[in-house]
Amino acid sequence: MHASKKAIPPSVVKRLPKYLAYVQALCLEKVEWVSSNELAEQLGLTSSTVRQDFSYFDFSGISKRGYETIGLQNMLINILGVDTAWQVVVVGAGNLGRALALHEEFPRRGFNIVGIFDKDPTKLGMKVGALDVKPMRELPTVIGRHKVNMGIVAVPAVAAQSVADLLIVAGVKGLLNMALTHIVAPDTVSVIDSRIVASLLELSHSVSFSR
């Protein structure tokens, strides 16, 4: 089954990787069916939320059996685009950038890190797994050679916009912004903010408030 053509709300898209991870685990265990109640319980949702989320797709469950796991897995893979190999570069070879470039889950999910870059001359040539840290001037060449789709911005906030501009000009169509600042991009470029520090601050507020 395939996703329907109607737009999927961002709130639903954020839940899709969780659905996929759980369903993939079920498939590995040879579990053939999963109910909306089970998905809801395992993912901290309500069964009505699960059913409403799945209403955006051309994929139906069967009464008293639920959803066929392999079909559901394949549908989620198709929707999330992880049936395609994505070429990715990381800009910023600090601790965060190096950790991201070495993250073993990326290639397993179809995201191939093909380059890591930094402007700091003391970091150039540093080994990060199988990659060497390259200077920023080589960024357009690597993006063109490997047909890079996505860039991870792992630099300080003051440099994030200029790095994003370089990636966009070089042809990247998607940015994962790790910096604690807003990035401006044209409508043709998708930007997702992943702000670890901001999330920790939000968490610290929640913990303090619950004392």
C-alpha cells in the first residue's frame, strides 16, 4: 500500500519514525499483526491517535487482527523516504559533529555521511571514522560529486546561517540544524531544527516545576 496524496500534518510526521522503529522490531521477531491498541500502549499514545494518523495513508487494518506488520513497515519506509539512499555532509568537526558523523544508526537508516568539514585549520585532516575533515572550500566539490541531498549544521550559532547559505548554494535541499539559532532558507529547502541544548533547558524547567 502507498501513502495517500493528501498532505500529512507535521505532528503526524514526527510520530512516523516511532511507528517504524517499533514495527521493524516486530517484523524481526516474526510478529505478523499489530493492533492500534498495542501501538498506542507501546508508544505512549491513544488508540484513536494511531487510527487517525493512519487515516492519512492508503493502508487499512483488519477487524480483530489489526495491521499487517510487513505491509505497515514497507508503507512507513516508503513515506519516510528511507527506501532511498540519502547522501549527507556534516559541517562542524567539533565533538557534536564528529559524534554525528560516527553515528552507526545513520547508514543503517539509509543516511550515508560522505564528508565532514570545518574551517579550523587545527582540525583539518583529522580522522573521523573513514573520513578526513576537509576545508570549507571543498564543500561544493564534495556535494556535487556525491550528489549530496542533506547537510547537518553542527557549528556555533553565530556561524550557522553562513554555513547554511553555503550548503544551499552548493545544491543541498535539506538541512538539519543543530545550532541554537534560527536558519533562514528558501521555500525549496527544508530545515529541521534539532536543538539539544534547548531541549535540555525545557527538560530542566519541567523537572524543576514538578518538584
